[in-house]
Amino acid sequence: MNNPKDLAPDTQIVTAGRRSEWTGPVVNTPIWRASTHLYDSCDDLIQGVKRGADHEFFYGRRGSPTQWSLADALTQMELIHNSSKDQNRDAAQTSIANIAHGTLLFPSGVAAINIALLAVLKPGDVLLMSDNCYDPSRGFADGLLKKMGIETRFFDPMMGADIATLFCDKTRAILMESPGSLTFEISDIPAICKAARASGITTLLDNTWATPYFFPALSKGVDISIIAATKYIVGHSDVMMGAVTCAKKDWLRLRQTARQLGQIVSPDDAYLASRGLRTMAARLKTHEQSAVQIAHWLDRRDDVKTILHPAFPSCPGHDIWKRDFRGSSGLFSVVIRGDKKRAAAIIDDLNLFGIGFSWGGFESLALLVHPEQNRSTTHWTEGNAVIRLHIGLEDPDDLIADLAASFDKHKE
Ligand SMILES: *Cc1c(COP(=O)(O)O)cnc(C)c1O
């Protein structure tokens, strides 16, 4: 058998987590539906409780091979760009064990983010949150965290290493989102993580947009990598799920918090997420290519003001994206000329773009977004008619024709 670390990322995405003791003779790890796991003897049960190990039968709340297989694959995803061919083998082995130790699964992306925060914060702490963070993360800061006596301070996503000027004795953690999922600024994650590590502060990144395929967060210095698997992992708009991956140093406190809060995903959902993952590399390449083509087309229109897509120089942090990322996914925003009314009319008249939350599925979506309402320390000055597009797997020429018809019908 090849050393998995010598295989290319696309190959690893296909093979990861498919241990023969879990799959048996079939390709996909089957759906193990269970609450009760049965023991051979009373002593066997006592020994099992004592070990409390991952990937061992215990009780339904600790999952079964269906969930373990997915978690294992997602852990390996953080390592797919660390080929041992490129490094001194011994050094590679040790550093890899220190990068990604395991993955915890949650019933939604929001649960994954918020429970990871609960695991690292305690009353009296200060959390730094990037000002482009996703609205439910801001809501959690203002809700439960505040009630627990944890203060959240928002920072400019473009401040990079200068974040150290905001540190105080109580600063315990930093939550980042790069790119921001409405406005797409790319933060200097390695610089922020370096500053945080020097001060003993834990860094968490919502890496839903890029996934580890385009941005291997843990290898770039992040302590805790979080994704809404609902999006590109599942890929078919039919399952909610979140995942948190980290190194050994943070593993026990995260696992303990998740266990205490009874977090579990169903084997049926884990099965669908594993199935989605197998085609993710192929899907992401198509999302990327079509989104870039459509963004270029939009960029040439007089009635479009700014393209907020990390692969475009008009996007804040574009140079950092070029330095750190291996690609771009299918989600970006456009600031159009005109007002929100024009933006809404354009969206309403699209035929191939659904109107709805979430993204990462095979289908295209359009949404009127309101970044001006989601800012605390920075100001949104790009204009308020912002349309966020998710480019699906349809033929991009059909999508362009659909956009052209609606943009032309609603001239500024
Ligand atoms: C969708 C999303 C989430 C939340 O995921 P859910 O599974 O919908 O709870 C978190 N972060 C980002 C950037 C998202 O787009």
C-alpha cells in the first residue's frame, strides 16, 4: 500500500477514511444505525468505559464506523498538501501528527463554531472576532457569550500582524473568517496566527469557503479549523453538518466539550457527507472555473461597480489569496450600480439561480446581502446593492445568458 502522504490531494480525497475494518468488502463505509452497542462481558464494558477511546464501539452517542470514517477523512484533508516526498520523512511524520489529530462532527456549521468557542473560552475572557464574520457568529458573541461574561471585540480583517496591538491579558481566542462570506476580504491568516501563538492565544478559522482543499488551515498556523460541511463537503444541498479539526494539543478540551453537550451527527447524514466528499475535488474545480468566467463577464459590464472575488485584484487581500490559497470556490459578491431595489429586481427575474441561504451545492444561487448591517469596527463603503452569487455546476454559458437577460431588463 502507498503511503497516503505520497499521494496527490485528489487521490487522498477519494481514499481517506476508507479503512477496510469499517468498509468490509464494499466501497463506502455502510450506515451503522445504532444507539446500543453490545459488549462481550461486564468486564469488557468496564474496560471500554475506562479507555473512552475514539473510534471504538461504546454507545451511539460516540458514533459508529460511518461517522468515524468521515471524521478520519476530514482529518486527512488537512494534511493532503503535506507530501512526505517534499520533506525529510521523520520530520514530516512528527510535524503531521502535530498538525491534525482528529475531527469532531456537529449537527450544523453553527454548532461547530460555537461549541469550539465554548471549549476555549471561560468567563472573564476576551474574544477577538474578525469584523467580516458570519452573522450567526456575531449573534452568539452578543448572546450566550456575553451572558457568560465573555467580551467580544471586533477587528479589521485586513489588519494582519497589527492584531497584536489589540491583545490584552484577557485575550484568549481569535475567530476569523477568510474570505468573509459576504464581502470576501482575505486576511493574513499566517501573520495573525503567528502573533497569537507568541501570546498564547488560540486561533479559530471558519474555513468553509476554501475547505482544506484550497486552504490547508492547520498547516498555515491556525489552531482550530472549522467548516460548515453543509456546503462543499456534502455538496448536494441536502444535509446540515459542521466539522472541527485540530492538533493533539487542543483535542481533549474540544472533545470533552462536544461530548458534554451531547453533539452527534446521524449515520445517515455522515454517509451522505462521505459520499459528497469523494467528488469534492472535481466539483470544486468546476465551481472555480465557472465562477471565474462569470465574474469576468460581470466585470466587463458598465452597470457593475466592483467584483468581490478573491481571485480579482479588486478584492481586498487579493495578493494574500495568491500567496496562500490553491484556488477559489464558487461563491463571490458583486456590487452593482443602482440601489437595493434594482438588485432585488435582477435577482427575482433570474431563472437558473435559486434564492436562498446556504451554498456549496451543485445548483446556482443568488442573494441580496446587507454587509452594512454586519459591521462593528469597520465601515462598509463599497455601496449597498450587493448581490452574492453561488455558481453551481450548470453550464456557465447558460448562467451568463440568464444573468444578461435580467441585468438588461433592469437597466440602472
Ligand atoms: C453556512 C455557513 C456557516 C454555518 O453552517 P450551517 O451548517 O448552515 O450551520 C458557517 N460559516 C459560513 C461561512 C457559512 O457559510
